[in-house]
Amino acid sequence: MKRLMYVLTGLSLLTFVACSTNSVNDDELSAWEEENTQQVQDVLNADEDLNFTVVDDGDENNIDNDDPNWVGSASLGKTAAMRTHYGRIRKHPVERNIQIIFDTDTTATAYIYTKLKGIFVVHKAELVGDTVSVSRYEKPMTHEVERVVHLKKVRDTEQARLNWKITDISMRSGASPNATVEIVEVDVMPSEQDSVVITDPLSYFMNGNNMFLFPRFTDVSVRVIVKNTSATPMIYPDGTEATEMVRLYYGRNRLGNFARKAFTWVGKDDLGNNVYEGSWTIQQIPGMRHHALIDVVDNGTVLSSDNDAYPYNSNTWSTPYMVTVF
């Protein structure tokens, strides 16, 4: 969140320089900027997929679902022994801010900031002797998400919403304030396709030509590298050096679909960062845009009910993807 704010400070100067070359006076320039800013905002606000909130689980009942909700679900009660489920429930209206920079009189860059506030809920089941003990606790949650969008002016008509169009979008990057967990690399490895390595989601831009496109029933493997600078890291599960929980949301779309899969800790890289691997099979509706999200949460956030010692601490990257029939 803070990184793009620093970028915008520099871009403000660039925008001033670009605008100063126009052969219009300040009043005309202000009117032009005001009119075109509104047109760009209208285009952005009208795109439902662009504004789709991936990290909100919506209903607390969804937290206990293991399987994709389009094929049925397995609840916590059915697999209670030593099981921990968690999720985010938004409790306040989404806060959204858009900063628009006109790079030229026909191109623009939009920086979109979204803030979700609510609760992080944990349902934990532990086997104590012959008894399964189920507990629930919650913590305050604030999750800030940012994305960059490029637009181009294609016409100048009275139908304002048709004047500008989106040319490409970045992935989303989200985090809690003062997060100590950080995704440093994601490798996407679809079967029978080239692998993609991403180190900065806000610099990875997609359009209709290079968006993730997966034929139905494609197996997609994902490797995630995570850095954790927590002063009091909590290792779990035993036998690993994992200090965070990593999982994948996939199949999220406007129909309300959702699915989650946990990643497995496989070791460390040369810099001492944790490495996790997971996979999913593309089974969603062809011809529709879906969303996948890498969700990293510090172990202490999930395993400890002490909000002072282990507050909500998370980092997420997400991307849209399309599904084809073949």
C-alpha cells in the first residue's frame, strides 16, 4: 500500500510536466481533467470483475467448507480431529480510493486501493484424549489491497463511458498493516503450458492476449516463496520449519463459487525463505472469468487467540484467469 503512495508522489510531478506541454490554459486543462477523470472512474466502477472482492469469505459458515462448493462440501464436524479452519468476514462497507494519472491526453494509469475491515475468524478442533474440543475465536481484521490499471482513450463522444477502455490490469497485492509475512515469488506451472514466474504482482500486467488461460481439466501447480520477519515466529506443523499457513483460493467468481486448498511446506530457498507447493485442477465454467488467490497468514494469527501477541498478519496475491473448453 505504502509503496504505490511513494510512486504516486513522483508521478504527480511527471503529470504536471506532461500537462504543461498542452496548448490549453489552466482553466481548460482543469475542465478536461475533471471530465476525463469522471469518465475513467465510470469505466472502472462498471467492471464487476475488476472490483471483485476475493478475500472476503462472506459468511462464517463458508469457513468450514473443505471442498469446492460446486461439488459439495465437507464440514469441520465430519473431519474434526486436529483441524483448524479460518477466514475473513467483512463487517464494514468496502473503502475504495482511485488515483488517476493522465500519462498523455489519450492514456491514463489508475491506482486502485481497497480496504476491507472486519474480523478474522478461527474454528479450531483439537483431539484431547478421546474428546474433540472445538473452539472459536476472532481478531480484528484490516486488509488493504492495491492494483494498477492502464486505460486508453479510443473516442471522444457524448457517450462518456465508451470514450475510455481498459487496456491491461495488474494482479492484486494485499496485506494487513505492518505485515511481517511477505510473498516474494510465485511460480505458476500449468500442465502442457510454459511456466510463469512472478516477483511483483503490481508489475505483472494482463490483457486479453496474455491473461492466464487454462483449458478445462488442466492441472496447475504453484510454488510460493514466503519471507517472514516476525519477532516471535510460531512453527507448525511439527517436523517442518513453516512459520505461516499458505493456501489457495480458486474458482472464485460472481456466481459465489469458492474453493480452497492448503499448500505444503517443502523446504527453504538459498535466502532462508520458506517454500510451499500446491496445485489445483481447472473444473470451473468455461468462458467466464474466475479468480485465484494465494493466501499467506502468519501461524500465530491462526493458532493463538492472543490478539496482542499475534494480531492479524497476512499477505495475499491474486489474479483473474479464464477457462476454455479445450
